[in-house]
Amino acid sequence: MLDDADRRLLRYWQAEPSLSPGELADRCGMTPGKAARRIARLQEDGILRGVGAVVDWVALGYAVEVSLRITLDKTQGNAFDAFMAEARKVPEVIELQTFLGRVDVRLSIIARDMAHYQQIYRGRILTLPHIADIEALMQVARIKSDQGLPL
């Protein structure tokens, strides 16, 4: 699926996403045109989904991150879809994950402080439909957060 040149492009870009296309091509030992064509193909194939900014939430004043493990009341046929549709509307929810097993959904929530978190929890989270159980885990430290692959 990926050849050595594709892996090289992805490896260098993962390590330094701020590289310009010319710098990236140079590091990979190819012309800028060839690099651009390969990047376009990786995007078309859905391998490279985009390049974006990584925001430091703490630097913006969001000092609290809480992970909520939620079990839904699945006695209603639309419980999952209704919950997900409403949870997506909460701006402080920065991640939604679904699971098989006792826990159905995990939400990552950011807040400025504990008082702000309580406002979000009481005013937005507890009003979400079809919640049967919630377990809150407060993040103490992020030890590793890496989306790069060993290419």
C-alpha cells in the first residue's frame, strides 16, 4: 500500500508538521512536484486526512480535563443516536469515543476550573438523553499523547 517514499514523507511530516512542501520534498530526496503528487494521492486515498494546529488548552486557560465513562439506557431504540447528537453540541466536549461492553461512550471534557466543570456537568452533561450511569475520571497528568505512527 505504501512504498518507501510515502513512508519517508509521512515520517518526516509527522516529526515536523511545520515543514513547507519544499522542505519536506528536500528532506525526502525528491522534487517538490513529486512530493506534492504523492501527498495528493495520500489525501485522496484517505491515509493523510489533513494537517492542523495542535492547541494547548492549558495555555488558553483550560486547566481541568475530565473523562466521563457513560453507560446508556438502551431500552429505547434511538438512545445511542440521540445521545451522540446532543453530546456533539457541547463545545467543551473535545473527544467522543464509543465502546463495546459495559461502558458505551467516553467523553473528554475541558474546563477552566472545577467551578466551570460543575457548570458544564450539571447544565449540559446531566441533561443529555438516555444516561443510565456516569463515572468521572479526573485527569492528573498526560504522560503520552502521540498520534504518530512508527513508519
